[in-house]
Amino acid sequence: MSNITLFSQIIKKIDRSIFNKLVREKQADKGCKGFNSWTHLVSMLFCHFAKSTSVRDISNGLRSATGNLNHLGVRKAPSKSSVSYQNKRRDADLFKDLYYSLLKSLGQQAALRRVKLKVKVPVYLLDATVISLCLSVFDWATFRTKKGAVKMHTLLDYDGKLPVFVNITEGSVADNKGAYGIPLEKGAVIVADRYYNDFPMINVWDSSGVYFVIRHKKNLSYTSIKERDLPEHTAQHVLKDEEIELSNAQSKAKYPKTLRRVVVWDERNGQTIEVITNNFKWAAQTIGELYKARWEIEVFFRDIKQLLHIKTFVGTSKNAVMIQIWTALITILLLKVMKATAKYGWHLSNLVAFIRLNIFVKIELQKWLDKPFEVHKEPLLDVIQGDLFSN
């Protein structure tokens, strides 16, 4: 048995030296009185792991852990006013930079072996999701006339199922506009939906040596240059494979090169999928599989919305919302590391629920992850007790 709680052991996966370096660089504790950056981080991670619905829940939840706070590196449970004040004041970029730093140090542990895709290059999935907000309360989050929202523009690594880039904007920002700052890795492939039919943007990708597979819009104007042979006995779901040029003058000026157009039948959803790509070497079946892999980013969005606490927010300022989203990303990174290193076949939803139920239980984390339903007893002390009635 461990003498520290599950939550304390999860928190210990975060390298304090990395965090302290970021705090010094950003001077995040300047003028701080008691409620330092580390306590702030622990409070917001507790918010997600315990699914606290308010700053009162965060404060009371940590206060209930009296005697265990020192294992968390926290001197005193924060008051609700302290959490609220620092959510508004402390720069959210501290938690953003921490996520990317942890992704470098822990991300490899979360990566899974690729089982379906036949390409050996890195595969990234690009999409955006809307997080709805009440416009009367979050008046800075413009989206529609009577509705507010923020949008997470996300580039997801297919192998690790974790974001390598996130751009959080107001909900009114178009998907393609929010993707202009994504990192470009030569030789990698970006898979995206039809909202990313932005010819100036994909022209930049192509010039940078990046492959793309994008579902094109129904009204795409093009001229077919060459029909490519279809496989005779395999991949019967591939309906068309051709090389095309854009016929619209404005579009062609933005992307003057030849494109490849592949049409595949999606039996699961009973529809045809039409994609364009700048890769002319891969089999048409591989192109289709790459696009189908895009579903993984939808799974990621579902998980982060349903399992963590980002549908409602404990603060109303833009900075508070950003902190809650970035700490949610840190939480899901820690969860995926635990899931990947456990011998037991956890579903992420079950892992989240079990941690929530046992958050302050004192048990060895790795043993619990490997064998969650086994009774873990403390070893008997090897002590010979004297017999009171012996001669």
C-alpha cells in the first residue's frame, strides 16, 4: 500500500523543475501572496479529475484532503475567492506552455503502435470544435447574435491521439482561418474535412513539403487531366482515381498545381467521400483510409467534452476560460499516459470514473492501474511477538 493518495501520485508525473522554469520565465508568481502557480495548477487539475462545478467545489474538495495536501506540494487549501482571482489574473500561457512541455516529455508514453494506416510518415488530423457559452455572461466570446462560444482549432497526432497544436479563438473565427498557424512538418500528412478547402493555405502546405488529404466541396470546379487505373481485385470501394486541375480562374491562381482526386464509397455511412491530395504515389485505398482516420479527432473532442470539465466554466473572463481548457488538455495527457502504461485494458471513460471515485484513496498508482479490482493488502510485518504466557 502507498502512503500517499492516487491524486498525489498522478500530480507527481508532472516534472516540477519544468514547471518552475516556466514560472520563473513568465514571472507568474510575481506579487503572489500564498496562492502560487503550483497551487493554482493543482486546484485546476483537481477541478477536472473530480469534475468540480464551481470554485467552491474546488476549495472544499481540497480542504477535505487535510493531511494529504503536503504530498501535493500545497501548503493550504485555497479559498474560492483566491481561485477565482487567480483564474482572472494569472496568464493562461503558463498552462499552455506547460502542456506543450509535458507533451515533449510524456507524449511518447501515450503513443500507441499504428495498426491500420500503411504510411510510415507522421499523420496529423485537423479540425475544430465549438464550446458553447452564454453570450450575456461571456460577452467577449462572439459567435452568433444570441449565442457565445469559443472554438478549439486542433491538430491531433494520429499515433498519440493528442494535440500537437491548439488555437483557441472566439467561436466566430472560421475553421480555416484558425488553422493558419499550425506547425508544418516536411513529409507529414494533414487530414482535414471540407472546411479546410482553402487553396492559398494548402498551397503553402505543398510548398513546405507537407502532404494533405482533404474532402473537397461539392461545387469544386475542376478539369480531369488523367484517369488512373483502379485496382481489379482489391479495394472495390474505390470508385475513381484521377488527376485534375482547378478550372476556376481565381482558385487556379491560388493553387496552380495538379491535384489528385480520389472517390471512395463509405459503406458504414452509405455515402461517397471525395477527397483531393497532393500525393500521387500512395494507393487510392491508402488515401481513403487516411481520410477515414479523421474520425479519431471527433473521438478526442467527444472525450474532452464528456469526461472533463469544459462544458461549463468556473470563471467568466477570457483568461479563466483559457486556463480551464489548457488544464483540461494537461489532464487528458496524464490520463492517456496512465492508460497506455497500464496492463489492464482501460476505456478512458472508465479510468476517469474510477479515479474520481478513488481520488484520495491511498494505494500504489501503477499496481492499481494494472489490477484495479484486486485487493491490495499491506505486507505483514516480519516481527516475532512474544508469548505473554510462555514459560
